[in-house]
Amino acid sequence: MDCFEVISQRRSVRNYRSDPVNDADIMKILEAGRMAPSAGNLQPCYFIVVRDPEVKSRLHQAALGQDLIAQAPVVIAVCVDPERSSHYGDAGRNYYSRLDAANATQNMLLAAFALGYGSCWVGGFKDSAVREVLGLPDAFRVVSLVPLGKAAENPSLPPRRPLEEIVRWDKW
């Protein structure tokens, strides 16, 4: 599938079938996350793959009861070690590391779609609760949760603002 097709056709999927996700495909999706650009190539991201129903149930609670977390066969937690980005001081720890995780998350969403899976970017969760469920070291932060599986729905494209409304050339 062409890169532009993947970008234009990917949708946020919130309902999943119970079909298992192939381990080889999970590894390809994680590799896409690993290959995302990071500030100074400092690579602060870590990925936690959750398949255990009990852990997913606890994540579901920590994610404000969002059913897609419990329903998806796999949930990938995208985390960062802010100290890996400390070369850039507080901006690296508090901002760049999270941007790097955002890059990794988007790469994984696109890779999942290209491999025939549905996924969704979930940012609504209680950070401390997710950190506890996953047993993260104190300094680490969770940036996103990515439920992953075969889609049980085919969402349509939500409205998008036209380019003429959002693009400026050379200055505002």
C-alpha cells in the first residue's frame, strides 16, 4: 500500500474483533515505532505490549473506562524515559521526549493500518494509574496507549478543514 494511501485511509478504530494479532505483525509495528525520528536521535521511547486480559482490564479502568482498551486483543503503551532526552535540558525531558513518543505512536498507527489492523491513539488516562498497572520506573512517563486488532467497524473519514483554510505561505 502506498504511503499516501495509508495516511489518507487510516481511521481511529474503537471496536475490535477477538482475532489474535500475529506476533510477527506486532514486531513490525513496534519496529515502525522504533524507526520514528527523535530529537538528537536520543531515542527515549519504550513500548510495553499488553495481551493479558487481567492487565488490559486494569488498563481499561485507568483509561477512564474506554471500552476499546479492554476489547482490543493487544494494547501497546508508548512510554518515555525523559532522562534520555536530558541533553536538551528541561525542554528535552518535558517536551522533546513526548514529541518523540508522538512520532513513534503515529508510525505504529500507520504500520498497523498497512498490515490490515485497526488502532487508535488513546491519550485519555490517569497517568499514575497506568504507570502502576504497568510497573513503570518512577522517572518514566506514559504518552499514549494504542489498542490494536482486527477492526469490527469501518469508520468513515471525519470532516477535515480545507487546505486553503489552514495553509499560509511565507508569513501569516
